[in-house]
Amino acid sequence: MTDWKVSMRELPVVYGALSPFLKLAAKFRSYNIIGEYWCLKYVLQRMYKMKIYSKECIQLAFSLMSYVKQVRLEFPLIIPLADKRSAAPFILCEATRMFERADTFDRHARYSVYYSFYI
């Protein structure tokens, strides 16, 4: 696989707002390939909407696009989740699991969303 992180070192300044999503995708790379896929897909969509045509921006966009295509080919599980309608149940399940975990933390007084918001 091509390593899109090589291009991340030279991330153009105009794409600075997309940097957290690229870092999150790099973090997901080892254990949550679907999360990585959706982070990169979001970054690509935002890049297209920005319409910046400098040489560095185009190189980064093409390297990300080729990496996303390779991920789709290597992991057949992603293909049904590439469409928003078919991915909706999976995303709902993941969001529910995340909120259940946050609720468990809150009940055990390890972390309180209420206190962190108001204090």
C-alpha cells in the first residue's frame, strides 16, 4: 500500500483544518479500518469542496484517493459500507456503543460529561 502519511509531512497550510482527521485516520489504521476509511473519505470530500489547485494539494489529493481505493480493494467488508444508506446501521451501532461506554464511565464516576461541561 502507498503510505499517504509521507504526504502528511508536507501538508499544505490551507488544509490545516483537516489535519486532525488525518491523524485520527492514522491512529485507526491499525485496529479500525472502517473508521480510517470514513475519516479519509471525509478529508477527500472537504478537499474537493475547497477547490484549491496548487501542485502540493493535487498531489496530496491523488495520493489519498489512491490509498482509499487500495483499502477498498484489500478489505471487502468496506465495499458495502461505502454507501451512506448501507453504512447507516453500522454507524448507528458504533455511536450507540460509544454512548453506552460513556454512560458506564459516568456511572462509575470515572468521568462525568456533565461536570466536564459545566466546570
